[in-house]
Amino acid sequence: MNKIIRFFILAALVSLYGMVTVSCEDESRKHVLKIYNWADYIGEGVLEDFQEWYKEETGEEIEIIYQLFDINEVMLSKIEKGHEDFDVVCPSEYIIERMLRNDLLLPIDRDFGKTPDYTVNISPFIQGLLNKVDGHGKDANDYTVAYMWGTTGYLYNPKYVTAEEISSWGSLRNPKLKGKLYVKDAFRDVYSSLLTYIYKDELANGTKELDSLMYDSSDESIEKVETFLKSIKDNVSGWEADFGKEQMTKEKAWVNVSWSGDAQWAIDEAADVGVTLDYFVPEEGSNVWFDGWVIPKYAKNVKAARYFINFLCRPDIALRNMDEIGYVSVISTSEILENQIDEESYEPLDASFFFGEGADSVCVSPVQYFGSDVISKCAMMHDSGERTEKLLSMWSRVKGDNANSFTYIILIVAAAALLFFGIRRKQKRHRRKQMF
């Protein structure tokens, strides 16, 4: 009997210890906000300013733990495993679809009491993209607040190659680009963009529709894209997640299949060192994308996450982020438009699709706001569900096949060196054994 009593007492103490430990952890997390974001995707000092603003609005101190990722799938794997209790993360639209499908997100309550709801500043155009997100029975607007948006196209150096020479996605085959081309290591963006080239005739005659095409991950389409990508492998100098824009500023490459935000950053940086770069969307069209803030189901500080998302939608904060990182905020207030107008640098274009009535002829950056004629040829990509593995396998084959003869020579030399030193180590061991 004494053993049974001791057992229950011990079990009760263990349970009590566990509850106290969890309670302490939860209490400490009330003052910690864990953010998981892309690299170079927020303005300097914005996090510190949020801490001050949060204290003013709530009366509470907040500590920030800020971590970075450079590939959507890396971020998603951590969220899916549930080993990381991030409070707020910034995935792309197709990953948001997958997170909604797998029930990985919490709804975002936009009632901030006396604090204004700044999320109302988001462009109706972006809300339209959110309405196209396949939420698998859920409304993406309840789970996502958009952050930055743009297109995929060509960042290029007009000193070495003209826009006419690379007007099409098919121009990636141009032998002039051999060893001078970088491609974004983002299989969905590249695949979706190339579909507009591969099916350009069907899009022109109306037998295929652009929005529907962005769902296409059939074996036939994957094979066609793979064949095309392998046909340009001699031109590709590298597959990059972030360094391509810097290579362009140093004139080590002539063309980079790039996101528009990276392109704007590179254009600005290159200008400071006397290098001219430009960006455009190829004639067939491309994908238009957005990244948005979500709250994972394992979040511990939902309140601070909501306030952080709301803070980023303030026009002044949106401008600071835009000015530093090159990407375009989803905020479309008059303050944003007025700040972006530059009559000395840009020709008028139609940005009414984003800013609304009165912005049909404004002098804003064509790299950032493109114009209605360009946007009409772009569509949002989607998650491929179970077909994603097929796309990843294709991407791996393409990149694996991209090694040139010099690469193989390096690998052979390295292998030979390892073999040589391995033999030498065995010989030394053999001599030592003989000595003793």
C-alpha cells in the first residue's frame, strides 16, 4: 500500500512540476515575439520602433527574436514539424495555400481596440490576389495580411545585352548569354513563368487561360519546362537564392532571372558604382506574387504577432521598408503614391490597377509598379499539392545536369586528392605498426 501511495504522490509532483514549467514558459513568452522572415526584408530600425510603439499601445514590454530563411520550403518544414513556436512568419502565396490546406494557421483578429486597424490600407488589387488563394474551405483574408508583392522577370545590363535581344523567355537560349546568366533558385517562380512561354500560342488563341495555366503541374507541362531548362544549361552560371543581384552590380553576369524587388535593389546599388541595370517582364508574361504575414498554429504570442502585422501596414513604416529593401509594399494610400512619384526619372504609366482612380498616368518606377498592360499578362501561381514532389524532382534534375566540364574536373581532382591522402594515411599507420 505504501508503494502505491508513494507512486501517486510522485506522479502528482511530476504533473505539478510540468504544469508549473509550462506556466512559466507561457508567462515568459508573453513578452517575447518570435519572427521568421526572409533575409533583407525589413527596414533598419523598424523592429526597434515596433517595440516602442507596442509599449505605447499596450503598456507591455516586448523582446524580439528574429530569424531568417531564404527558401519557402525551408520555412515550411519547420512549421510543419511543430518544433518551432514562431509567432509570425512571412510565406509566399502558394505556401500560404499549403499551410491552409494542412491546418497550420490561426485566424488573425483585426480588432485592436483604440489602436487603428492599418490593414485597411492594403490595395484592392492585392486583396483581389488574396481572393484567388485556394484556402481549401477557408478564406485566406482571415488568415493572411499581405506584405510585399512583385513579378518575376529579367534584371539585365544594357551595356552587354539589349532588351530586344532578351524580349522573350525563349531568349534564355541566346548563346550570347553563355556563362553570363543567373537563374533564381525558386522552382515555382521559374516554372510558372516559363509556362507563359511554352503555351504562348494557346494563350494567344484562347485555348488556354492564364489563371488556369498557373495551376498546371501535369506530367506533360513538367516535361516541357524541364526540356527547356536543360536547353539553357550552358548559359546558366549559377542558381541563386540571393547573391545574383550582387553579381549583377559587379557586372559578373549580364542577365538574372529575378524578382522585381531584388531587381530594384540591384538597380539602385549599381547606380552608386556607375553601373546601369534595368528590369522588365518578358513579352509572354509572368507570375505576379505576394508574400504575406501569417500566425502559425504553434504561436505562443498571438497578441504581439497581430500588433506587429498591423504596425507594418502603417504607411510611414511601409515607406521605410520599401526605401531600404527595394520591394513594393501592398499599401496603396495617397502618402505612398505621392512619395513614389518622380517626374524627372520616370515616364507616366497606368498604375490605377494598384492605386485606383486618378493614378492612370503617374510617373512611378516601372520596375516596381509595371503598368496595367504588364500586369494584365501576369497571374498568381498556386500550390501543386501532391504534384509538388514531381516539380522538385524536375528541378533537382535540371540543376544536377547543369554542371559543366570544369565542374567535373574540379570534382575529379578533389576525389583524387582525397584518395591520395587516404592512401598516405594508411601507409603512415602501417609504418607505425611496423615500428612498434
